[in-house]
Amino acid sequence: MILAPLVRRSWAVIRPFPRFPAPVQQSWKTDTGRGLLRRYDVGNHRANDDYRLSEMVKGCLSGTDAVDPARSLCRAIAGALLTSWQTVHDFQDTALALASLQPGTFLDVFVGNERDDATADPYRFSHRTFRNPLLAIPK
């Protein structure tokens, strides 16, 4: 009986959580997605996961501030191609998304400055049976 007025008063003080403006919400989602992409275990990647990973890339790795997360994901994919049974075809959608959103980073890792010619064979992008991510690079 004595607590009833206190309980009523405490409920009156509680307000719903504030709504953040859309840019703040988008920034939070983007930062969270980039953090998840940094921690993504490329070694356990399956071809069925490629579509979901590419959708995360499309949502989180656009813009000039996404160069570092894109570079780390490209390096992780390149490392997985060299050290495991995976091929470029297991990362088709992801490679297309990376090539279209971060073309400079994609080219540096897979074609240009960071590529070692002795180990470049896994990076061959076939144009016959599979989609070529190099064609997704904007001109």
C-alpha cells in the first residue's frame, strides 16, 4: 500500500527511448556491419554464404571512408584463395560488390600493387562460365 504511490510516480518518469535521426541510425548500422565484416571468418566461407556477404558489402562498404574495411576483406579473401580449397567462384557475388563499390582497393589487392605474380593463379577471373568482377568496375 505504501509503495503504490512510488510505483505510479516511477512509471510516470519513464519515457520511451529517443528516436535517433536517420543519418545517426545509418551510421550506427554501417559501423556495426563493418565491424562484422572485419571479424568474418573467410576460412569457413561457403558458396551459399556468398549472397549474404555481398549484401553486407553493398550496405556497409560504399564511400571513401570504407577503403580500410574493404581492403581488409579483400586481403582476407585473397589469403583464403591461396591457403584453402576455396576458389574465386565461391566469392562471385562478393567480388562483384567489392569491384563495383571499391574498385581501386579491389584492383590493388587482386590485380595490382599487392599481388604477387608467383601466386596470381588463384585470382584468375574466368569470363566464360562465371561472372567476371573486373567487368563490374565503373569506367
